[in-house]
Amino acid sequence: MIRKFRMDDLDTVMKIWLETNIAAHDFISGNYWQENYELVKKILPEAAIFVFEQDDVILGFIGLTENYIAGIFIDAKSQSQGIGKALLDYVKKSHSPLSLQVYKKNSCAVRFYLREDFVVLNEQTDENTGETELVMNWTK
């Protein structure tokens, strides 16, 4: 089931956020994510967050700021089971166009977004990490 984020979801969502970022971005120091944890925890509830829940357990979430996808995060044990696609399809129903930025070295995520009909608009450098990001867009 996909539902709106509730404040009592925050600790679970943040655990998924931290673990997923560290695992997916092995080219960035884990300290970077840990140092940003408290800031993200503070500002995350300001975004539109939708969680994927099964048997009262949150397995993943998507965060939006207007039509910008701040991220899709799926618990490590639940990846490659269609949860990311379900969350993306959910927001595609009510948001178009959608945009996002993804690290070029995060090849799994890049392939996922290309498969879901996002197109690369350009490349840029993330000022915080020095890593190359792809700016991607999707339109109905």
C-alpha cells in the first residue's frame, strides 16, 4: 500500500534513507551521509513523502518537492521487487513533468530512470560531493 508520510514514520524513513545512500553511493564517503542525517531529518517532513508499506512495515519511500523527485529509497532487502516502480508510477499519476538529479556513477538508478522513460537533459557537478550528476526529466 502507498500512503502519505506521517511524522511517526520519520525514524524508519531516515534509517532507510541513510542505509540506502551509503550502499548506493559507495563512491562517496559514508561520513557525508551521516553528517547530513540531522539536516535531512529536519527538512524531510517539508517535502511530499509517500511511503510503501506492507504488513505495517515501511519498505520504501519517495520524496517530492513540487515536481522534483528528491529521491526514491527502498530498504535493501526489498529492492528489485517493483516497489520503486510502484512509488514512481504513483506520483506520475498526479505530477508531470517530473525532474530529478542522479549521480552518474549510480548506474542502477540511472538504468531504472531510463527504463521508466526519463531522459537526460544535461550533466552537472554536485557542489557538495564533486560527483557528476545527470539531470533527468519525464513528461506524460
